[in-house]
Amino acid sequence: MIVAGIDEAGRGPVIGPLVLAGVSFDERKIKELERIGVKDSKLLNQKTREKLFEKILKLSKNNKIIIIPPEEIDLFVNQRKLNELEALKMIEITNYLNPDKIIIDCPSTNKKKFEDFLRENVSNKNIEFLVEHKADLKYRVVGAASIIAKVIREREIEKIKKRYGVDFGSGYPSDPLTNEFLNKNFNNEKLKGLFRKSWSTYSNLKKNSKQKRISEFFNK
């Protein structure tokens, strides 16, 4: 039996892409994932994730990685359809891997609706689905997918930092370095493809900036 896992990295940041990864394994290889220390990527440091990355790919039968840029994320978030965006990409990954069974970390609070959407839209209706919250903590194959997604996301962030010659931290709104960079650069046209403009962290800065300009005009 071929078993696959799907997970994402970078759902919450205001800077950079969202990454989804799917990895499939011969069922007999899953115990090997446990032996090499595969678990939810959030429980591992960056150095360990990087070491496991190549080992996971070597053990895997196949993999599929999708990098979603901020502009595409904004398009769906503005319609309140971020979960739908993830579901569509998960369907694409499932169709590509075409496993016997797939285990998915569910981003939606409505697990049944999310699973039904996946089942209805995949090409192979015989695939066995297991859709759960916190699946990356419970299943090694999903933990493996979470590591692949996290490493790719971290590498993409490093590419962006090198391209612009600046360290803006993790890209998460809670990161002081990210906030400082965002406050200084949210109006910079050269960086317009970098930010998720649908995030309140960004839109509030734009709104406050506009209100300030208006107040300055009337106070002249």
C-alpha cells in the first residue's frame, strides 16, 4: 500500500509564500520515518529539519511541492476562501501522488465539509482519505510532509532576504524584526509582491497612512 501525507507551512505570515507539500511512501517504509526521528516540524529546530529533509525524500516514493505567492493568497483571502485555496492545492497534490491512502492535516474547523470537498474533486475516487486536525502530530507521514513544507518555506524566505539584501525575520506578524521591516517598507513599490496585502497587519498600516495624509492636508 502507498500512503501519503499532506501539510502546509507559512499560513500565518504577512511576508512570503504559503507552501504545501505532499509525500508518499511504501507503507513498509513508515517505521523508518520514526527511526530517523520524523515528527511535526514545529517540534524540530531548523538544523534537524534540514538533515531530515534529504532522508525523507530518499525514503519517499514520490513528492509534490506547491509554493503559493502572496498575490494568489490575497486573491482568496479577500473572498474569505483561504481554506478553499488550500483544498484546491491538496487536490492537485493528491492527483499527482495518486496514493492508496492519504492523510491530511485539516486547516478548516469544519472537517467534514473540507473532507467532502476533497473527495468530490480528486480524480481517483478509490483513494482512502483520513482528514484530521493536528495530523502532523499524530502521523509520521504527515510529519514528514510538514518538514518538507517548512524547509522549502524557510529556503524561500532566505532567497527573498538575499534578493533584497535585508533581514526581516521570520515574516510572522509577531516577530519584532518583521514588524519593523513592514512599518518601514509597506509603501515601497519595489516590494509590492512581498507582502500579503489582505492581512490586517498590512491593511491597517495602509489605512492609518491614508488617514494621516488626509489629516495633514486639512491641517495645513
